[in-house]
Amino acid sequence: MRQKRTPAQEKILAALRECPEAVSAQYLHRYLHDRHENFGLATIYRALDRLKLQGMVQGLTLPNGETVYSARMHNIHHLTCLQCGTSFPLPECPLHGLGERLAGEFKFDIYYHTLEFFGLCDRCHAPESQAP
């Protein structure tokens, strides 16, 4: 059953759909303020939390601890360098099929998943004598 959304949730969801990439709550706050939609930051966080529970918004916590949000629901798979912060998307999901199996086994609605490996990229791992 679809839960009814508040007017604030609808406007925040619409704003997220306009953003081409995931954004922070602070960015969303400024974005809405620039469009004369004056929601407090606490209201935006509450709306994002409710929208996540409804499966309408995806949150991703970055290595620096910041969470970014997107209305585009997709699975995310990356290799992320701990030194330079570069993130390389993986060309395919190494967990293909696992989500469907777990959803059935545990009777669990899965909206999306993330998989991230952390280490050093070839540029940061290279000995200093080879670094450009």
C-alpha cells in the first residue's frame, strides 16, 4: 500500500528528481531555498528519512561520512581509493541474483544495495619513483 506523502515530501522528491546526481541535504536545502521553497534543514532530513522508508529515495554514505540522496533508485558498486578519493564504478554487479534470493528467503522488500571496496588505486599505490 502506498503511503500518503506530505506536501513537503512531494516538493523534496520533485527537487531530487531534477538533480542529475546524488546531493546532500544541505545542497537540497539551498536548492529549494533558491526556488523560494523555504523548508528548514530538519524538515528536509525528516522528509528524506520518510521517503527512504517508502523506497522513493536512496541514501549513500560517502567515505567522508556525508550522506547524499537520489531519487534515481539503482544499485551502486565501486572501488574507492582511500588516498585520493577516486571512485571507480564496477561494470557489473558481482552479487547478481543474491538480492532476489535473500528477498525471497527472508520475505524482505529490497529497494537497492551498495557494494564498495576500499584500497589504493594504481596511481596512489605506485612507488614514489614512478609517480608523475
